[in-house]
Amino acid sequence: MKLIGLTGGIGSGKTMVADMLHTMRIPIYSSDEQGKRIMNKDHKVIQKITDLLGSEAYDDNDVLNSAWIASKVFQDKNLLQQLNAIVHPAVFRDLMEWSQREEIQKASYLIQESAIIFEENLTDRFTATILVVADEETRIERVMKRDQVNREKVISRMKLQWPDEDKIRLADFVIYNDGSGSVIRQLMDIHTMIIKVC
């Protein structure tokens, strides 16, 4: 089964591309969404996060305190790496279980959507990678509007990810979501290439 990595910096539009692939009946595994589910449901993961970050990581109803955690880890790269070391292996195990489902196995290929494929050196697990890029100012404005945060917070998050020029050199396919061309046309060309060549 072909597993394709879909990535892009914060505000690049990778989730929009994932939604387009979903309409094309390509199964999508969202690492962010499933990671949050695991952080709320997996008791071993919950215990490790609490040991790392303290009891404030979860509220009185044992629900993940995402905003509080983000305020901590996005200011401390080492802390973020430690959190990722807890969550990422659990997400990968969940991805492998998901990929074995009968209805998933019927697809032409599978997509794992993840923001940090290159930063975490995960390319070896993929048949190919798709990178979505957009100019920095557009990304900042998108995230400010989406997350209701100020410009400084967006920039601090962006600094934790590699610059696009570094990722472009490693990606198999690049989608430019900057208004210069049709995203769906770029995606359809990549879709054809994955089926025929990869």
C-alpha cells in the first residue's frame, strides 16, 4: 500500500488539500486530529504527558488543556521535542492499525497529513511526499484569523518549523497555494503521477 506524506508549514493550506483528496475518495489520516484524540483517550500517553507537563495539562474533567500546553511548548523547543517523543510513536501505531482496515486497503493510496514530516525525519516511511507552500505573510494572516491569535504568536510557531525552501529540496511534489495557479489542477497532476509512477 502506498503511503503518501502530506505536509506544509502552519497556514500553508495543507488541510484544504487534504479535504480535496478526501473528496477524491483518498483516505486521509490527520496526525493532528488523531494525536489530540490519543492525548485524550490513551491512558499511558495521558500519564506521560502529565509527568512531563504537570497536572495543568488536563482540566478537572480529564480533557486535554490544548491552549495551556501550546503556551508552554511553543516557547520551549526542548519541551516540544519531549512532548513529540511521547505522542508521535503512539500516533504511528494508530496509523498502522488504521491502514490495515479492509475499506482503507481498497484505496489507490493513503495520505498521512502531518506538519513536521521533514523536521522529524519521517520521509523513509512514505512512498512519496507532497509539500504545500504559501508566502509567509499569507500564512500569518490565515493563522491569525483561524486561531484568533496575534501576529507574534504565529511567528513564534512558524520558527519551530523549517523554512519552505529547505523542505522544497526534500519534497517529491510541491503545491504552490499562493494564488499563482490552480491548487486543484496541481493536485490532480500529482494524483496522476502517484498512481502511475510511484
